[in-house]
Amino acid sequence: MHFDRKDYSNDTLLHLYQHLLKPRMIEEKMLILLRQGKVSKWFSGIGQEAISVGSTLALDSDEYILPLHRNLGVFTGRDIPLHQLFAQWQGKTSGFTKGRDRSFHFGTNEHHIVGMISHLGPQLAVAGGIALADKLDDKPRVTITYSGDGGASEGDFHEALNVAAVWELPVIFIIENNGYGLSTPSNEQFRFRYFVDKGPAYGMEAVQVDGNNVLEVYDTVRRLAEDLRQNPRPVLLEALTFRMRGHEEASGTKYVPQELFEQWAQKDPVENYEKWLLQEGILDEEARMRFRETIKREIEEGLRLADAEPMPTASEQEVTDMYRSFEPDASLNLSTDNEQPTTDKRYVDAISDGLRQSMERYPELVLMGQDIAEYGGVFKITDGFVAQFGKGRVRNTPLCESAIVGAGLGLSIKGKKAMVEMQFADFVTCGFNQIVNNLAKSHYRWGQNADVVVRMPTGAGTAAGPFHSQSNEAWFTHTPGLKVVYPSNPVDAKGLLCAAFEDPNPVMFFEHKLLYRSLSAPVPDAYYTTPIGKAALVREGQEMSIITYGAGVHWALAAVEELGVGADILDLRTLLPWDEEAVRKTVEKNGRVILLHEDTLTGGLAGEIGAWIAEHCFRSLDAPILRVASLDTAVPFAPPLEKQFLPQQRLRQAIEKLRNY
């Protein structure tokens, strides 16, 4: 193996050696502890250390790195205290996730590292969001993120590279090409030889390095980083390497031909670099032993401290830590005591107004979505926003929902706010993983909130068929860490949207398309918020209670008026967390309850609330709880079929049934 020292000093070369040696020695110790049952799982990076070490040391300390399973050298390269790393791996409270996640599934803003989740690929888009924040702030910084050759088969890989290229984001995408995705060899993963062939297709530079040569990796990344800081753009860097152990220790290596181990053993990154340093007189035997002894003592001391800690104790904090705590500014809530100037606004205009005023209030807020810039979005909610706020903050995106949601998390890591507009709520499936596994779990796992609002034009009634009409809010009310909001009228639409941007947690904001231009009301002109988590009693009556939200509010109002029924109509407004006390109050008052929603019946929110009422308000009930919802089918296209699908007629039948019980 050839090492070209160029003009690097001996101190730099020895600094690389020390950092290359440390992860190798830690791993050797961890493999012993794994056999002793003191560590539950281990993903070995033996044979690949030069990539992590060389690339990490080539960056400035305030530049972010997003590593994977086998990038221990990133963490040690950023000088994370070993006792805290060991505590993380043992599930101790002082670990970065307080025992809630394992191995390298964590981040630390102190050290500018954002760890992975098990679903390979999402970290690539998050890196793009971090780089976007730096670019918007005119900060000359670079972000590095890693993918294995197997993980590069994920759609997130394509989406992240495509967005980074289109937006000219300063990200170095490092592909650790070790020939296998777990046990599947490269020729069963893709039909090309090298990843550098992919670069031109994305419109980006592609570079290949010997991933076992720490000096080549360091020099290449250092050179690229210096260039990208001045000329922002993404680069694909392919590092050829090989892992000398299994994907993780339990999987073994029997699927790998023995001759490959023999060939790559000759290219060991630690042994070869050490041998070269000794040959060149840069390192002597005394210094070699001193380095090893120092690292050994550091490992032993780190283990002593971590071992002495008890395992975490479960508490209510496990629930409260799902969300970033914050105190909403009550002075911003809409006051009914003081008359305020209002303008008659449609539902769609109220949303646009709230979005515009939030952009004015929060200069760190960035809007992202398909066709939202000059075109103004398919519903024209952001029409004129580019002229007022510029294309930096009002960003058209490629058709890649996953990458854009991931970019929103990246922006949050840098202290910004993000809005992602799903062109239709149905399309959220393409970004589902980022929402439920990254946004929702980030704060619980390592204390990083996701300050992201995902706007969801939803609902049927427009003869738009199965893929533009779904009510999919229940997918998200089942996901701790998210907040789910669904306004039924223009006043709440503006106030709840403003509140969603004030809230530092991820909010799924549902907007019924049929209400956009069919519903108007006097909406206050000034900025205001409507509290998230508080229901509203929109009509009072003594015979029964109809608990609903969204378009269901208007169906209920029409039905009770037509049938002459005295009913409480409770508009939930927020579906996660929903207002238990408001539900309890109306149930205890009337004793007869209909739960109504547009979503399909099975698995809908009515089932959850009905179960809660049965559990907590059973003695107040005078009749069975009735659920009214859409049919358990896809949303049909033809208007007669759609009318049957929706629950309006079944609502009338349920009211009569409950009235006569």
C-alpha cells in the first residue's frame, strides 16, 4: 500500500495514527465483552477504520457528520468521552439515549454528530437539511454522511443525492463499498461495478479512494471540503474497502469466500499505516507502545466508570420525553373579550394568511413542497410567497417526499423551522418512514426535537378517487412523538397553523380540501394562535353528544338542524393529543354519544375515543356508544359511490337510533 505524505507534518501523520488505532483497540475489547454478555450486540468496523478516521479528521470540528453502524472512528475522532460511549452501548442512563436506543443510534450536537436509525438511508436526506441550513445562513461548512453499498439500493439514496444536486448542497456522500449488504454480494445488489459511475447521472462530481488508506482518505476529503466550502455542491466519494467480520457478530462470515479475507488482510488499514510510519522513522517502537498503552488505559477507565453505573429506572419521564416541552405564549391566543379587525376569509385564505404571518414572525422558517414557489402550490396557498420571502425560504422540491421530510429534520438540528407541504395527504406514504421513525422518535431518543409542520390536504367529496381523497390521520394518531391537528373552520385553521409553527415538535396539519373554497368566516387580521390539544364546543344541546372533527363538524351541524335534535357538537380540533376533559364533560352531561369521522370505520380514532369513554365514563352512559364513519373501502371515484362511502346518511340513522334508544 502506497502512502503519499505530501506536505503533512509528522504531528499530523501521528495524529492520524493515534485516531486510527483507538477504534481498533476499542473494537477488540468490545468483542471480548460481547462474548462475556456485557454488550448485547456489535457491528464491527474492523478493516474499515480508515474511512471514518480519515474523513472525520479532515473536517472542522463544527461540521456535521452522519455515521452508520461501522463508523466508530467518527465518534472517537470527535473525542467523545469513552465512558459515555460505553454507557450508551450498555443501555445506561448516562448514554446519549438514556438507555432508549442502542449502539450508534444517537446524535450529539455538542460533537456535531447525528447517528443513524435502523432503516438505512434516511440519514442522507437529514445531511442535506443540515447543509441547506448552512447554505441559507451563508456559513462555509461541509456535511458528511455515509452509506454502505447495500444501503445505497434504498430509494432514500436516490432522493437525497438528487435533492442535494438540484439545490447544490455542500454534502460529501461517502459510499463504503465493502462488497456486501449483510450477506448479499454486490452483483446481487446492483448492475454496475463502481459507484463513481452514478455521480454524473446526478450531475455531481464522483471520486474514488482506497478506503483502507487513511492518508488518502484524509487528503481527499480535506481537499474536497476546502473546495465545497467556497463552491457549495455535493460530491459522491466512493471508498473501496472490506469488512473483516460479519455484518454484526451473530451473522458470522460463512457466506464470504475465504480468499477474500486473505486478500484484504494484506490491506489492513491499521497494520499497513503503522508499518509505513515505522519504516519512515515517523514512529518508533517506544512511541508505538506508548500510544497503545495510553489508549488501553483510557478504555479501561471508561469501562470502569460505565460499569459502575446502574441500569436506568423506568419513570413517567419515558412518556413526557416523547415531546420537547415548551410553554405556549398564552398572550397570542385568540381573545373573545376584545373585538379585533376581521376580514371574511375562505378556509384556504385563512391557511395562507397564517402561513404568511408565521413566515414573517419566524425568519428561520423554510417552506418546502412540490410546485409551491412561483406556481403557488396546486391549491395556491403560497401564491405570491416567493416575491415576499425569496426562493431560499420558499423552495420547490423534486418529487421526493422522503428526502424533503428528512431535510426538515436536518433544518431543525440547525435551529430552523420547516414546513413540508404534501401535495395531497395520500402522497405522505412516500415519506412515511421519515415521519414515524425519524421525526417522531428523535426527541425521545437523543433530545433533538423535529421542528417540522407537515401540511396535509385531505378528504373526499371532490370525486378525486382512491389516491387523492384518503383520510389517513389515524396512521399518525397511533405514533407517539407526533402532534396531529385537524381544523374544521377558517378561524381555527389560521390559529392552529400558527400554533403548529410555535410548537417545536413535529405536527401533522390536516386541511380538508372540500372546505378550502366552500367555507368562509370572519377571520382576525392579526397574528394569533389557537391552543393545540383543546377541543371546542360548537353547539350545545341536552339530548346527545356528537364528537367529531374536520368536515364531520359541518355534517353534524346540518344533521341536527334537519332532525331538530338538541345535541352537543364537540369539535376535537386536535387528534393527538385529544382533549380528554372536554370529552368527559360532554359525555357526563348527556350520557348518549356518537363518534363521527370521515376516516374509515375500522381502526379510526372513534374506536380509541369510544374505548376511553367506556373505560372512564361508563357510569354516565345511558345508551351504547355509536360510531359513524366511512365504509371500510378505498375512496371511490364516481359521485354516487363516493356519496355512499361517506357517512352523512348513516349519521342521520345513528342520531335517530340513539334518540329512540
